[in-house]
Amino acid sequence: MKLTPLWTDLTPRPADLPLHDPPEQVDLAVIGSGYTGLHAARAVAMHGGSVAVLEREHIGYGASSRNGGMLTTGLKAPIRTIAKRYGLERARGFWQWALDSIDHVERVIRAEGIECGWTRPGHLCLAHKPAHFERFRSHQQYLHDAFGYDRPVLVGRGELKAEIGTDAYYGGIADDTSGGLDPARYVFGLARAAARRGVCLVENAGVTRIRRANGAYRLSTPRGEVRAREVLLAANGYTTPDIAPKARSGVMPVGSYIISTEPLPGALQEELSPKGRMFYDSKHYLNYFRLSPDGRMVFGGRNNLSTTLDLAESARRLHARMLEIYPQLAGVPLTHSWTGKLGVTYDLMPHVGRERGMWFAYGYGGHGVSIASYLGYQVGQMLAGAPNEAPFMDIPHPRFFFTRWDRFYLPFVAQYYRVLDAIG
């Protein structure tokens, strides 16, 4: 079993991906080469702006090449909570925006010819306890009454066999809107698309210092200095306090862990996932899983918020849970165990705006494939002067000075969610 991401093992960074030395001056410097940064860079370049994407490691290094490749409806914050917090009318706008984000990814994939195993089979959220299925029923009715959204379909426990090859759950709620892809092939395809439009992709160029002088930003990297008219911080769960302490105080890095099996026989794939759905369950410490484009079971989750769990131990825990759900997979070898960092905000909403003049966008809470893509695009449109505005710009962005010391308090938060799962 390899302790590296499946996706970049199957598809390493393309050797012929155009890379550059740091340019002396650009209109926009993007810090981070994931979905947010690449979509913003592509949008600005399409409007004729000059862009440099500065990456500390290699292109797509972070969560954009490490996630489960699932695009599901909604935001991290529950939609009822959003409606109570901001009012029903704004909640409708947020809900529609999240749906539009999945359509945006599909449009870009088709427009750029990105071969990333894109499919749109929908998702199935699974009830971990009987009471959770009743919540699904209430949620379905709420979406119909308050949002006019009728896509979700309840699946009773007796009907689950048509959706998933397990008796471990108490029903589910399905929505055909959702999709799936190979995240590494997607991020590398975005990088190629940006490069075709003249974006400078710069690796091993972690930004160590940002200064403002003479109306421009000066970004110091180990490979030289870049001057930029605008800066976009697009590192999400990899945001560090050294260059943007105020922005870092609004987002916490949280670890998510995944294992994968070897490719499965076609008959077993059909048994485990008859419709090829994206699956996740109703726990606070949820599990999410799916068949990969090449027929593996990719199974993720967490029972700890740490970003530094031992990957062999993580694999043991995830494997045990996977076999509880799918005993059919006993004896099937695991090939990979890996982790990536989510960016989670205190209000569980995406955040976007300016901090000391610099743009930032982060806080996707596990919905980053679609939300980071669309939010990055919208930031790019705004930077290019095109009419656009992300709906998250004028909501409060809670920040706390102690956020950078999350390793001390997250264990207590983790225990709280364990208790909720035990009693809920």
C-alpha cells in the first residue's frame, strides 16, 4: 500500500506542462495552484490580463489533487441554518449558486476538452440511524416548499439494493444533480487551459513575504521577486499565517483521509454501486465513497480533525469501516492511503473578499471541487473588470486571533463531534 494519493500516482503532473521562471511583473499574482487559483487565472487571462500562479510545491499539490472527486449539491452549512442566518431570499440565492457551480465545472470541462472521467450520476446521502431518514423526509419537503427544488428522491431501506450493495444504512435521499471526476486529471487540465492563455505557472515558488510599494505588491519567493498589481490568496486549507495572518485567522485546516482498493471486477462494481452514485452518510464524522473512473472503491472520511494522522493507522480505521459497509470487499487489497487539508470557516460558509488590499477566497468545507472552481472563476471575472459578484462577499467573515493555534483546541472540537455522533 502506497502512502501517496491515488490520483497523482495514476496521473503524475504532466512532464510537458508549460512551466516558467517567476516573471518580473504581472497584473495578477495568484498564491496557490488549485481549483480556485487556476480558475481565477484562466478568467483574468481570457480578458487579456497577465497572470502568474505561484505554487510552493508542484502544480495542483494540495487538496485539488487529493480529494474524492465528488461534486454534490449545497454548501457545508445546512440550508436551514443559512435561511435562519441570512433570510430565505438570500438562502435561495446561495442554494442556486451552489447548483450553478456544478454546471460551471461541466461547462469548463467541455469547453477546454479536459479528459477527467467526468460523469453526472448523482449522489445518495445515506441514513446512519433511523431518525436520520426522517430528517431526510423533512429536508425533502423543506426544499420543495421553500426553494421549489424537487430533485431529491427518498429511498427507503427496502429500496436501497437498487442504489447500493449494503444493508448498513436505514434509507437514503438521492439527487441526480451531482457528479464525479478524477481530481488530478481535472486540475492538470485546468493548468493546461490556463497556460494556453498565457498564464505563467511557477513551481517551487512559495511566497515568503508580501510588501506594498509604489502602488504594487512585491512578492518574495525562493526563485525571485514578482511585482503584481493585484494578489489573490488561493491556498484554502494550506493558508499559512506568515504572509496573511488576518486571512488565516478565518480558516482552519482540517484533515480528510482516503483509501483506495485495487480495480474491482465489473460484477462487483455493479453490486456495490448499481448506478455509479457518489455516496456519503449522515454522520458528523461522515464517510464518503464512490467507484473511481477505473473501477476502484475510493473510501474517505475522518474520526479526527487532525491533519497529521499516521496514514497506515488511518488506513486501518477506514478499512474497518469500509468492511462494515461492504463486507464483500474483505480480502481485496488496498493500494493507497493518503490525506489532504480542507479549509473550514467558523460559519461553514465560503469566504471571499479583500484583506489589506489583497483578494482571498477559501472555506469550502469539503465541497471544494465545484465551489472553489466557481468562486475562483467569479473572483477572476471581478479582477478582470467583468460584471460579476460572488454572493459571499458581503456576509460576515468570522475571524479569531487564536485560529493559528488550532492544533491545541481542535482535539476538543473533535471530541464534541464524536459525542454528537454517539447520541444523534
